Amino acid sequence: MPEIRKYQQESGKLDIVELAEMLGFRLYPGGTKAKKMLCIYHQDSKTPNLTLYRDSNRFFCFACPASGDIYEFYAKVKGITPDQAKEALRHENIDIKTGGARVEHGGKTRERGQYSEVYRTFIDYLRGQNKSKPDTEAMYYLHKTRLLTDETIETFRVCVLPEGRREYLKLKKYMTDRFTVENLRQAGILNKRNTGLQFIRHRIIIPITERGLYIGLKGRYYYKGTAEAPARQTYKTTAGLRGVLFNGDILKTIEPGDRVILCEGEFDTMLCYQEQRLKKRGIDEREPVAVGLLSTAYWTEETIKRLKDYELHLILDNDTAGDRATKAIQKLYKEMTGKEPPAYDLKGCKDVTDYYRSEKIGQRKL
């Protein structure tokens, strides 16, 4: 590993981008703190989908389930285990950079992603179960009601909690065998009394990621074959996600001035992402990217500051909360940039999904 040792002598600690460069991979622009490359986990022959993040030393693929840290990346390249990768780098006296903590409101420092391994294990188990025993009713809901393709479901790692007491107990045992009860409770997997899983009725699970880490989960109510939830119980979300942008990591793969569509909710964001990616819609033949608010109550000034360098367009829900948030975001964005971001007209439809599903609108372009 002489080339890596030489590079470290010149620059100090090594991050995942520098490691990839030293291993001979061709890297593409991915923003100020990230680089892209062809994915080494699937046949990524044309579009560089694997994104390497300098700040967290992690990677994330936008086309397959691959994600992990610098050691997992090196292990994949060398065909060894992550533990062997750590030992190999340590043996060569390679000093690896560590990801920094995030500073939040009021000066409070919190490491978002501290339960990433808990969420990853939870999601991986469910995805494995979904492949061996697919929930046809829940998948029908995702395909027909939410209009999501299998590719989009796979890209965003959406999964379904198995229904039934036997499957529930298997999952609970699987998690408690691997993590302490306290960690599971703090992560929001177990309820406050540690007596059961949080997402028993909110069975459609959407992972929330940031900097290549799993930082939380959001569950959509789907119980006994119905998505009709009791009042104010449609979604259940783990704590610590205020101000987070859904699909926000994609911002590190584009350049200032590129167009960004801000949606409301994960499903609308996934659908916008799907439409823009598959059908190449956009002005001047550019392909806009889609990010989303977890809800109109979850965004902050810092959320919009993340978008000030881009050409922002809004497409929030066509209701009182959506209209109020649209006006507030337009005002804030204009104060930051001098430009008021336009809002798409949903033509009387309640949201993006309804817009595409509506027989009246059909497949007219946004």
C-alpha cells in the first residue's frame, strides 16, 4: 500500500474520497463535500451513482442498496471483511479521518446517525423478509396508490414490517439479540416501556438518511390491509428529525444554480424523483432533483438555508398547511437570495401523487 502511505505523508489523515483516488477510481464532481463514481456494488456502467462523502467518511448509492463507511468500502475493493480492512489499514499505519459532530439549535451538539447501525440492521432484516415473503397487499398500495416502481422502492429502501404475532416476535428477538434494550428504546425501535416495537401498525417503513447514515425511520400506517389511519395517526417518526430534508444527500451531487424541487412528504418526493429521473423532465433539458420536507411542521430556517444556492421550486400540498408553508418559504428564500421561488400549480389536486393519479390531469408534465 505504498501509494496510500505516500499520500498520507503529504496530507495527514485519509478520507474516503482520497482513498478512492489512491485506489485508482475515476471520480466525478459531486458537490463541495462529495464525489461520485461508478458503483462497485452493481453494474453501474454509465451513470456514477455511488457518492462518497468527505465529512462523514461514508458512501451511499442512489441506484442500489449499497451504503457504508470507509472500511466497508475498502473491504469491498479488496475482497476482505470490514474487520480485516481496519486491521490492514492499521498495519500500514494509515490514519483515517473521522466524521464530525453536527451542531444543532441552541449550541447543542448531537451526532445524528449515532443509531445508524440499529436502523440499518432493522431495515436489512425487513428487506430480507420482504424478498422471501412479500406482502402483496402493502406492495399493491405502494405500486398502485403511491405509483412507485420497484426501482424507486429499492432506491429509497422502503420496506414493510411483517404482520402477525409470530413474525413480530421474531423481529423483536432479532433486534434484542444484537442491541441493548436501552439503545433500541433511544433509537425509537422499542416503545418507552420497552414492551414492544413502535411500528406495529405503521408497517410501511421509510428510512431517513443524511451524510450516508441512517438517522431515523418514518412509518406509514398500514394495518390489516388498510391505509386508513385513525385521526392524527397516519405517520410515526423517530425523534431528532426536525429540520431534516428527505433525500437531502442528493444535494451533494449537484452544483450551485441547479434546479431543486421541494416537495412535502416522502412519498411525493420519491414520486417526483422517479418522474424526473426516468422521464428526464425539466426546463432547458436539465434534470431537477427532488427533496422533501418530512412535514410542513418539521422545517426550520436552517432547512431552507441548505437550498439557497439552488434554483428552488416548490410543490407542497394543496391545503391550508401547504399554502402557509409555501408562502413562508417563499418569503424566507427571497430574503436570502432576492428571488421568490415559484410554486407549481397542482390544478386542484391535493398533492403530487394525486396530481399524477388524477384522470383529469393524466400524465401532463409538471
